Amino acid sequence: TDLGHFDHGASYFAPKTETFAKTVEEWVAAGAAAEWRGRFGTLRDGAFRLDEDAPPRYVGTPRMSAIPRHLLAHEGITCVYGTRVKGADFNDGWTLRDASGKELGRFDALVSSDRLMASVAGLPAPPAVDTVLPELNDLPSFAGAASKVESSRALVLMLGFAGAVGDIPFDAALVEGDDVVSYVSRDSSKPGRSGELWTVHATPEFAERTLTAAAAEEDPRSALQKKAPELVAAMSRLLAPWVPELPPPDIAVAHRWGAAFPSKPEDGTPPAISELGGRFVAVGDYLV
């Protein structure tokens, strides 16, 4: 936006393994990520409790997309944008096609990071676009794992102000005991950011109720945006102990994630699936 960058998907990441921690160190050294030295904790009944033992949190700089951009900046990688793969045939290699049937090329291996390429079962509502490649259902391990995933939807408000709103004692907080908001993040406090930018995550119950009602309207997108003032009001209520009167925001945009949070995988599920002798690999958050 004109005011700066919002992280309306993943707010941050915190390495939990030594292997990933070393990878993050490489990203930091390359300038693609940095530690977010914010004030983190919980917010309940108008009081903030600082988590002094919060593990280091990292973000992409100057935005989360800096990390995949860094990973893709390799002489052996060619990126093709604005193209949806709608066919995939395997015969000692993969032949991919677009929606018109045009061949996109032949490749030695195929990597899928989206379980919706195999199955949309377990979604609360159909996805906005058709993501399934029917040919991948012939891969039993991938198709089986994908079909077992239950996903919940998310509703996020991007809230921006042209000026500072007040002296707020936290940069991110889990919100407890609220019917509307579950997490808030001051994105402008992240390294490489500026301004007064917040992301506000709705509770699962509020998100599901709101998204279901919006989907029933003739124009779901417009219906969803009409709920933004309700989220702004909830944020104003949460900040009231430090900001008695929240000024009108310059940006207030609601965004939906149709498959935001996958269910935990079954015990023994591998963190990656390999089939066809390594010629097909599936990865994703639904496996970990």
C-alpha cells in the first residue's frame, strides 16, 4: 500500500530446529530476513502481559516476500508468472499443460507445495479457483495425505494510519477472551518498516460466521468489506486503555484465507512425500 507493507498471512516465523535456524541465519546474512525485536505477549481484559521468554521471531525484509524472492534468485531457476497448470502427465518425466491444453514444457521432476492440487476435501467452502490436477490422484501417498486434511478459514483486517495513534505497549499480542479478535500485530514495528500499520486476525468463530454470510451474498467481496468497520471497532475497543479514541483509519481492508490453517497430520506422517522414485515430491504445512 502507499503507507507500507502488511504481512496479512504469516506474521513471523520462529525456528524450532537447529537445521532451520541455520537456514534463517543464511537468510539474515543475505539481507532477506531480520529478527523482529518487538514486545510480544498476551492481551486480556484491557491489560497486556509481556512474554519475557518469547523466542526470537524473524520476518522477511522489507516484507515477507523477500524470502521466496531470495530463494528464487538462482541462475538455475526460471520463474513463470500468471500461468495456472491444469494438466500434468508423467511418462519418465512430467509434461505440464495450461487450461487451454497448451503444453508448458517437459520436466524431470514435479514439486507440489499445495495439497489442494490433489484434493479440496476438508475445506469449509469450495476454493475461489479450481486447483485440482486430477492426474495427481494417481499418486496414492500424496492423494491419501491430502484427502485427510481439514482446513479452517481465516479473516484478517489490514489497518493503516497516516500518523501515530498513541503509546501502545506492545507490538504483537495473542488476544484472550475476546469474541472478535484473536491476534494483533503492529507490522510497522518490524525491521525495515515504518508508519502505523496493524494486522488484526479474527477469532475462528467470527471468521467462519462472517465468511459464510459473505459467501451467500451476490457480491461476496463487497459483503466482506462491509464487515471491516466491525473489526475496526473491535480493535478500537482493545486499544482503548492506551488510545481512548482511535482515529479513523486511512486503510481498512478485510482479507480472507480459504484454507489458512490445516489440521495436524497423523502420527508418523513424513515431513515430505516422495513418489515415482523421487520424480514427484510434496511438501507443505499440512505435513508438519
